[in-house]
Amino acid sequence: MSERRRRGPQPPIKKRRTKRKAAMALSASVMAMNTGMADSASFGQPVIDTDITETVDPTQTRVMAHKLSVSQSFKQALVEEEGVREVVYRDVAGYPTVGVGHLVLPEDGLYVGQRVSYARILDFLERDLAKAEAAVQRLVGDLKLYQHEFDALVDLVYNVGEGNVSSEESPQLNAAIAAGDYDAIADELDYRHAGGKVAKGLAIRSERRAQIFMDASYDNPRVQT
């Protein structure tokens, strides 16, 4: 199975505390963020199915992926998983990264060490989510999904990139989708290797992704109850 796009090294404890505070602050803004159809497709809210002119609840009925966008519950979980970096840094592969795991592009006009505003971080997140949603829609085609199944697949694409879920890189995932085998799809959500080794953070994220897909549970497994 292909490796995910690798993140940079973990910051020292003091920086991690700052990062955690930034994530908490950003979370409030994320809850109000729009991503295309985000308001109409938020978890627990109905989607208007224009094909059949009636209200369909994607938490109770599977619908076409093009009618969905990520839920607010997923946005919260994503911020918890990715964290928030306000200063552009290089990940272990040397790629400039900032915000909620945003890979800096030439058109962003940013350089390593530059601080980015929350407004711009939210803009990056909105655009990155929209790209991931579109990638999932392409990936699943006509396969219908529950809201939580869609969210889990968006997390996968956001985490590893669209190229790593292609038929060439992830043939078993694509075969499961083609067969409409939801249990097999869940089995293929496990991407936990970085640098040829199992990364604890990726393993926990894969477990969380699977619980979202199978049980619609967005709870953070790192939090002790």
C-alpha cells in the first residue's frame, strides 16, 4: 500500500502547546466555514436531492457523492488530526507546508518562515477540502455513500493525496469501490507508513478514519474517557 505524503518532524513540547492553542482557536472559525455545499451537507442536516425533488438525510440514506460535502464534525476532526501551523515550514520531504497540512504551491507566493494569517489558513483549508471532495467524487463514481462514509474518504484523500488512491497505487481500494463492497472499502482506509516504517500518529488516524466510515463516530481516540 502506498505511503501518505509525509509531514515534518514533531515540534518541541512548548511549540506543541502553542500549536494546540492555535488549533482550538481555528476550530471555532472552521465551524462557520463554507465549502461549496458545506452548510446543506453538514452532519445531521438534510441534503436536497434535486433529482427526486425531496429531502434526503445522508445520515440515514446513501446518496450520490456529488450531492455531498464534508460535515462540520469532520472539519473538527480534521483540525484535530492535522493541527495548525501559522508559519511556513518544510516537511520531512522538504516541501513547504502551512496551516492545516496545506502544501504550499508556487502561486501561493509564500516562503519558509513566513507567518500566515488565520484568514488565509481558512482559505487554504476551504480550497484543499474542495479539492479532496472532488477527488472522492471522481474516485467513487456512481457509488452511493452515507455522510460519514464520504467524510472518511475525504480524510483519506486529504491525508495521502489523490494520486495515492488511484487504481495504480491502490488497486484493492478501487476494486472494492467497483464491487460496491463497503466492508472491503473500510479495510482499505489504513495508510500508516512513513519512511518505510509504521508511524504511530498515522496508525491512530487510520483507526479514527475507519471508525468514522463504519460507525459514524468522530471521537478522538487519543482522548481518554
